[in-house]
Amino acid sequence: MGARDVPLDALPPRLSFDGARALKAQLLEAIATPNPTLDARAVTAVDAAGLQLLIAAARAARARGGRLTLHEPSPALLRALALAGLTAALDTAEDAP
């Protein structure tokens, strides 16, 4: 993994309506950098509000000429993205073995 690909911040375990305000603030801070990478390993639960915020942040990063990447998304996050038909909407990165 290159220096610019090091995760900047860890996503919380629950990406949900209850934590939407804090998650929005975290994502806005992250996309202020050119190519933010968020550590998504600890995510255990995701609802529609959490997915909506991730998609909005990815679109905002693209609009600024950047790219939001989720580092090692957890099985729960991958499952939520697949169920919502959003797997291709977010960039993901895995650590090389």
C-alpha cells in the first residue's frame, strides 16, 4: 500500500440513521482531502442512511476530481452494498498479501 493509500480515518461500527450526523461530519472532513481512504474493517451494521451518506460522499469526492476509497470493507458493509445494488458505486481496496 502506498503512502497516499493509508486509511485516513476509521468508519464507526454502525453506519446508521442514529449516527448519521456524526458520520456526515466525518465524511465531510474526509472528502476535504483529494483522495480520501476510509478504514471500513470495523463496520458491523449498515442501514439505508449509512449507505446514502457513503454514496453522497463518494459523489462529492468525484465532483472535486478525487476518489473516496473504502479500505478493506467488512463483510457486513459488502453485504449491504450488494443487497442495495451499490457494489460498483464505491471504490474499495484490499491490503496486498
